[in-house]
Amino acid sequence: MSDPISATKVAAFYQFLALPDYRELREPLRAFCAGLALKGSVLLAQEGINGTIAGAPEAIDGFAHELAHGDIFGGRLNNLELKFSTAEAMSFGRLKVRLKKEIVTLGDETADPTRQVGTYVDAAEWNALIAKPDTLLLDTRNAFEVAMGTFEGAVDPGIKSFGQFKDFAAIELDPAKHRRIAMFCTGGIRCEKASAHLLARGFAEVYHLKGGILKYLEEVPEAESRWRGECFVFDERVALGHGLRELGLREREKGHGHAE
């Protein structure tokens, strides 16, 4: 009998790139995933790909190889942001491959991460950046995600959806006042688009956490961490902690990393 802890592997991935044939990619990708008995959600748009998929470890490895080297994308996913974690059980109910206008919805056509994007900051360098007194630390996630956990001293934009970020920025952020902005989100994708939006509006120094909170929790020792609480994830695991440890319902009820 297989170890239940390692029975399911989860891959979270995205890349901004021009995919003019994204409609034609849907069925080959869906069929490939179905053939490996994978479940989860993949979004395809003209601006790129975004998804989270779960399955047997060898199936996820085969899927990752296909994205990077297979015939479906023909080598175009050469800068894929890809993170692996585990789940005690299958974390999705079914497989969905959907066509979208944007792989993460902001509603600003000038925000194009393939043309300009903020400065990537590795997890190991993040603490030093956000410790600088003139750095505005900005959480770009939704209010319910922020309530579960965030970095010490981070500004909560109080938004219900990422599409509201541009309204928050227009009202609360000023290029003359906020000279250095450091942003973060779950996996990095929202920050890429948010940083492109701010650069287009004239902000000079815009940084974002490469690989997002998940990469930080994976790489930074808990003793050195400035993260507080849990990181919400968009599947049935609900939340992850340091070391990308799955925080099951029983553990959360005991108060481990409980969010008010």
C-alpha cells in the first residue's frame, strides 16, 4: 500500500507568453491530462497559461515534462514558473481546461508582463528587501486570503477580487510618494500583472516575490520567516504552512496557525 502522504503530487504553474493558438491547444492538453488521470484546473488565454493539477507523482512528472518539452506547446513554455507540493488525498474533484480572456483577471490591457515586469526577488533575499524602512510591502491577494495569513507589516488592499487592484492603486498609491514597492501573492502570477500595471503608471521601483508565498514557505526556515498565519490555496487542502505542510482541518481546529 502506498504512503498516503506521498500518494498525490500537486503542480502549480504559469507563464505569460503569446499563445495565439490557445484555442487549438485546449483539446490536446485536456486529452493528455485525462490520459494521466490528472485532476485540477488549467486556464489558457492569448497571454499564456495558468493552472494547478494533481495526480500520481509519476503522472505529474510526465505532465511537467510535456509542458516543457512535449509537442503540445513545442518548447514555448521555456520560462515556466512551476512548483510542486503534496497532498494527503486528491485535492480536486475533476479536470477542467478552460479558455479565458486573461489567465489572471485584472482588466488592464496595458499590463503586459511579456513587455515589462517588476524586479524578481528570490525568497532568500525577500526579508532584507521588506526590512528596509522606505519599502511599501503590499499584499495583492483577496481580503479572505489576507485574513488567513500575510507578511508582517504588509498593506492589505481590502479587495474582493484581483480585478479591483487597479482601483486600489489609483486611489491609494502615488508614484511620487511610494518610491519602492514590494509585492507578493500566492504563486507569483498576480504580482507579475500588478507590477506591469504599476510600471505602466509611472512607478519607478517595483519588486515582487519570485515564486510567491509558496516558494518562500518552501525555502525560508520557519525560524527566519516573517510570514504569519496560513497560506490559502485554491484546492481542497485549503491552506499550507511552512515547508508547504498541508494544514488539515483537524490541525487547524487545534489552533496551529489558526487565522481569525
